[in-house]
Amino acid sequence: MSLLPQRVRPAPVTAAVAIAFADSSIVVLALPELYGRFDTTIQGVSWVVTSYNAAVAVTALALVLFVHRLNAAAVLGAGLGIFLAASIACAAAQSLEFLIGARAVQGVGAALLLAGSLPLLGPGRWTAAGTFGLAVGPALGGVLTQAFDWRAIFVAQAPVAGLALVAVVRAHPHVEAEEGWKPSLARTVPANACLGLLFGALVGALFLAVLLVISVWDYSPIGGAVVVSALPAAAVAARSLERRLPRLTAVCGGAALLALGLVGLALLPSARVGLAVWALLLCGAGLGLAVPVLSNLTLDRGAGLARSGTLTVGARHLGLVVALAVIAPLLASKVPAAGDKALLRGTAVLLDAPIGLDKKVPVALDLRGAFARAQAGETPNLAQPFNAHGARHDSALAHVRDQLLGAIEATITRASRSAFFVCAGFAALALLLAALFRRRLA
């Protein structure tokens, strides 16, 4: 495999690769806003994430059959063009159905650009961009959503894809077709399976944890971005340790840390942001230790680079899709019951509160309206009924407000426990698989 003397400028293409990986989770902090904007359900809004990852997985796995016969630059250029057009379409979406469809087209473009960029960037730069993009996706989406709105996420992606496309067109690179790829199945299959399971586990850290912080604990998107930024910070910090460890130790240690972090998120007793940050730090460290090693094991640095890279892209996103398919209905079955239980607990707190009926009754009526708006798809501000009746100046009423909010947050926080445990199970399976095939991964 060889490039013509004129090479593609790596920076714009590297940024596009990072964005394509980030798109697996970049809209997560915007999901509460989308939930209210399009008046949908948890399962409905989850398809904004699932459709993208499913399209990447299906397209990448199909490309494995013939990508080796194509010019990598042409594949990259086609992917960037589709990704650019789909990003603009996502930003202009006026319905959930259109947005989901545009996200699927964006996933097709992402699979093409990820497959075509690997031979041009090389495994090291490509893997680093992918790890960083996946980890930083939710935080980046949160900042854009808070500063503007959810459409800004897709508006910001368009120029990144456009600059990369210009760089490819101007360079006119060419990569010769691959010949005779004979993958080492003994190494490739276990490594790709472990990657898929770890990406499935990451749904807990990149999807569930974000929804918990924003929708349940009522943090702003930027506040949520600050909380989840613990994950990419730990992932970057762990890279220096990963380079010093034996490969098997890094993979098993990373899977164990990810599982431990997800168990920590499952066992959160209430809205304890400090404990959540510690759990996300463990998840990020696990990501930084295991994913780069497994990525390198799945890539054939010889004649089969494009095909092996395309296969691992499919395996990663297939893991995300499977986990989302399991988690979304699980949440949908748990959250309504938890909401009813939270309402009962909140009502009990209000009835037992040592405040007069002149304040209890109007606050209770306003709270009933807030819960009605929640059932209609809006994110309610349960503190507002208390503040409107003097909680800012009445310490007794403020104490009742904090008690009620704490009771409701704790109840709904515990409702996500089973989903976090499922994600931890994905990481535990990756650890078990790595242990079973330790000789092939060492």
C-alpha cells in the first residue's frame, strides 16, 4: 500500500475522524431538550443515537467485503460529502422522524470516512483520534446545546467535514488496492469481540450517566458537560500508563475499571455528583487503558489495514447498538413506575412538612401542574412552585423544597440501577473473554 508523493494534510481529516467517533454520543446531553421539543418517549428519543450507530455498524460490516479494492481517498471523500450533507439536514430537522433518518445517513457517511481515513492517517493517529472523540463527545455536545441549542451540534460538524473534504480534494491522494489479506482470526476475533463489549458497556457512562445528571439531577447541559468531562480526562491520563503495561494487563485492567465504575454509578444512593465523578473517572481510565491496546490488536498494519480497520469500526458500533437496544426498553419500563413512586414520596414529604396550609395547598397545586407537564414530555422545574411562594426567604419552606427534591431524585436515580448493572455486565464479559483468550491478546 503506498501514497502518491502529495499527501493529505492530516489535521482536518483527524478532526473529522474524531467527530465521526464523537457522534456516537455527542447528542446525549441534548436528548432531554429533544425529548420535550418533539414530544416523544425515551425509546423514541434514543433512536437519535441508535440510528447513527446502527448505520455505521451495518455500512462498515458491508464494506469489509470490498473496501480493499477501492481507492481509500475516494471512499474518504464520499464519506465526508455524505457526512457534511447529513449534518446540515440534521440541523434543519423539523420532526423526530426526519432527524432519525438524517442521523442514519450521517452514520453511512461516518462509516465511509472512517474506513477511508485509516490508510491515509495511519493506525496511531486514527486510533488516538477515535479514542479522544468517543470520550469527549457528550461534553462537547453539552457545551454547544447550552450555548446555543441542539441544532448547533450539527451546525458545528459541517465545517469540520467541509475542511477535511477540501483537503482530500486538493491533495488527490491515491492508495493502491490491498492484496491477499489473511487476517489472524485467532487474534482479531477476540480483540474485536472485546472492543464491541466494551463499547456496549460505555453506553452506561456515555448515555445513562448523562441522562441521569441532566434529566434527573436537573443540571444544565454545561453543568452536565463539566461532570462527564471526568471521563475523557481520565482516558487521556490513562494513556501514559497504558504504554508501560503489558497488553493483557492493560486490557483486563481497563475492563475491570470500566465495570467497577459502572457498578459505582448503579449504586449511587441519590444525587451525589462527587460519587458520580469518581465513578466516571474509573470508566474513563478503563477506556484509556483497554481501547487503544485492543484497537492496535485488531488492525493489520500490512496489506489488510483498510479491511481490518473497517471490521473493527463495525464491531465497535455493533456493541453500542446491542447495548442501546437492551437499555432503552429497560429504562422505558422502569422510569414511569419510578415517577409514580417519586410523586408519592414527594406528596408524603409535603403533607408531613411543618408549614401552614396557606403554603401547602398552593404549592401542592403548582406541583401537580409541574408533574402534568412532565408526563407531557417536558422537563419540570419542581423547585419553582416553592420559590414562587417564598422559599427563597422562608427557611422552613426551603427545607421542605430540598427534602422533596432529594426524595424524588433519589427514587428516580435508583430506577436506573438495573440498566447500569447491565452495562457493567458487558464490561465483565469483556474481561472474561480477555482472560479466556489471554495468550492470543498478550
